[in-house]
Amino acid sequence: MMDSLLEYRNCPNCGRNDFTVLFDSNMDNGDFQEGIETVYMLPGGRYGRHVKCGYCELIYVNPIEKASKINDDYANRKSGDVSVIRRVRLRATKSQAQLIKKYNNSTSLLDVGCGEGFFLFNASKAGFITKGVELSQEAAAYAKREFGLDVEANPFETLRFPENSFDVVTLWQVLEHVPHPLAILKEVNRILKPGGLLAVSTPDIGGIPAKIFRKSWWNIRKIHVNQFTTKTLKDIVENAGFKNVSCACYRESVSLLMLFMPVLKSPRLYRPLRGLLCPGSILGRAMDKIMLAYPSRLDNATMIGFK
């Protein structure tokens, strides 16, 4: 039964089928049949079998759920955590917009996997003419309603934008979710104008937190089917045809409330604490205002490249 829900794949970067198993899946049939977990709250808890390519060293999940199931799950993803993440994401994405402005001061910008539109909002304020693509119908609706953004709620690979359409394309925390990241990057290359800018960021499995927590690292989770390091992210961006690829860094943020939210995932603690720590409570609002800033390179790999 489980095999009918899964598909095996070769390395999503180099295409080879030579790998070693790093650790096995802890999911059962019921986990695969469920929709995706919330994207923002920690920890993930469930994860697939992680393998490491013997040629390019990319770490990826194999097998994965079928691509059609993954797309359906993301299309139905709810934005239940948006009140918790809004202030944090607006702050972090302002730093991302400033990073983009340093490398490209042109006009047209596409954000693939734009979520609730926090980055697009800040990019618009920075002077870009923006467009977003987002699978989640609810997240796309939020971006339109709250920020008046132009967001298309369809799979990016089906839209087939004309060649040379955009000066900048960004993918913040996207490639770890998609079954075929190299194909996505090649399509980005096609629609960028000559000399156009790509910015891409993913969790870094070679970072300090991942090395400390190992399988308990918060980015080892069901929805992450590719795990990049700075080396393998640079490799796949270059394989997609981008030039002058280099590491970049922006300022990430987390609120005290977000750090405490995993406590509410514990059934034993949820009932007594949910009223006290909910985003609308006095304590919740106070904790939401306490921000901790840190360099993105601590836990993320970020690359800049040019067509």
C-alpha cells in the first residue's frame, strides 16, 4: 500500500543513482496519507529516508511522495501560523530585499513560493515591480488581501512565463520542498533577462545547528525532501547555467513567541498554556515583540547567481 504513494528518484542534482543511506524514514502509511504539516512551527517530527549522493554529495529523501500529491498538499496548506510569523517575516524579508537591492536595482521581480507575500511586500517598498507564485491557495489569498500583491496560485513549472521576462527571480526556502529542484532552476534561468539575478536560500544541513541536533534538527521534517549545504547549493545553481555564483547573507529574525510555540505542540502542555501564550494574549503580544536577530548563514545557505 505504501509503495503506491511513493516514487523513487535519482539524485535531483547530478541524476545519478549511486547513494548511501544516512538514516531511514520514521513515517508510516498514515503519515504519507496526511496533508503537509504546518510550515513554520517546530519541530517537524516525521521525516523520510535521507540518502547522500556518492557523486555530488547532495543529501535528499528517497523515495518521496508522488509529485502530484505534494502539489495538492501545498495547494491546500492553511496559513494558521500567520499571526505568529507576520512580524518576524516582515523584518527578515526587509533584510532580504536590501540584499537584492545591492546586486540588482532593476524593476521586475518574481518570487517563486512567495507564501503570504512578506518578501514581495518589502521588495515592492524597495521599488521593484513584483509578481509572486504560490501553491497555497490560502497563502496567495492572504498576500492579495493584506498587501494588494499580484500573486498567481499555480505550480510555477506550469506557468511557462516568456523568456527574458524578469530582472530578478527569488526562491526563499523553496528548493528543499520540490521533487525536481534542478528543473525549477533551469526554468528560472530561461525566464530571466540576460544578466538577470537569481537569489536562492535553503536550510543548511552543513550548518552548526544541523551538526549539533542531527536528526532532531528542526529542518529534518516530512516537507523537506532535499537537504543542501553551501557546496551542494552552489553546485546545483551552477548546473542550472548560472554564472558568478557566490554565497550571500542577510539578517534573519525569530521572536520569543516563535521559540516558545513548539511547547504548545505537546498535548500535555497545550491546554494549560494555550490561553497564556496565544498570539492575542497580553503575554503573547509581549513575546512577539521581543526579536532575536542572527545572520542567515548560521542555519541557511544563500546563493546569488547571474544569467
